[in-house]
Amino acid sequence: MEGFRTYRAAVASRSLAVGAIAAVSLAAVHQYIAALSFLAGTLIGLAYLFHIATGFNRLTRGGKRYIPFLVGESVVRVLLAGAAPFLIVGRGPALGYLTYLAGFVAPLAVAIWAYKNRIDAESAQHSMLSGGSETSA
């Protein structure tokens, strides 16, 4: 479990860094709604990602008795994440919606990248411990 906490902290910090850099860049060119949308999308996407992971963790521990709660949580989660851009941007420019979506998927991209690096590092460590080099044909 300790490894998961380290991974979660890395994903959160890197996602927030990406969100902050993008928001500052958008605000520098006077796209304030887009900057706010990207930052909100990043925060909501990060919460969404961790909520899914927590739900699957509870599902593996609780078994079939947790399924009705998982369905309810999933519906609420999708409705909240889907309604967020309309509450943030309103009837604003399309750029606000697009930046929300970009911010929403940014934590997923960061999580995939961090997990790939973690797998590569563990694979290299395993290869070094086994004493040989693995070759592929």
C-alpha cells in the first residue's frame, strides 16, 4: 500500500503542475475563462481518477455486496463531472469547454506516464537482479 501512496502523490503533484502551467499560460494571453476551465478540469479529473481507484479497491474488498453502491457512485460521479463545464463556463466560448476536457484528461495522461515509468523501472530492476539481459526476437 505504501507504493500506491507514493504513486498517487506523484500523479497528483505532476497533474497539478501541468494544470498550473497551462492555466498560467492561458491567463497570460488573456484567456481567463479557458484558464479557469483547464484548472477546474484538472482538479475534477484528478478527483475522478482517485475516486475510481478507491471504488475498485472497495469492490475488490467488499465483493458483490458493494456493487449497488458502486453503480450509484458511478452515476453521481458522471453527472457531476459532466455538469461541471456548464457550471464553470455557462454559455461561454467553445474554448472553455475544450480546455475543461483537456484539463480533465490531463491527470489520466500523467497517471499513464507515471505508471509506465514505474513498470519500466521495476522491469529494469528485476532484470538486474536476475543477472541477465532479456532479449526479444
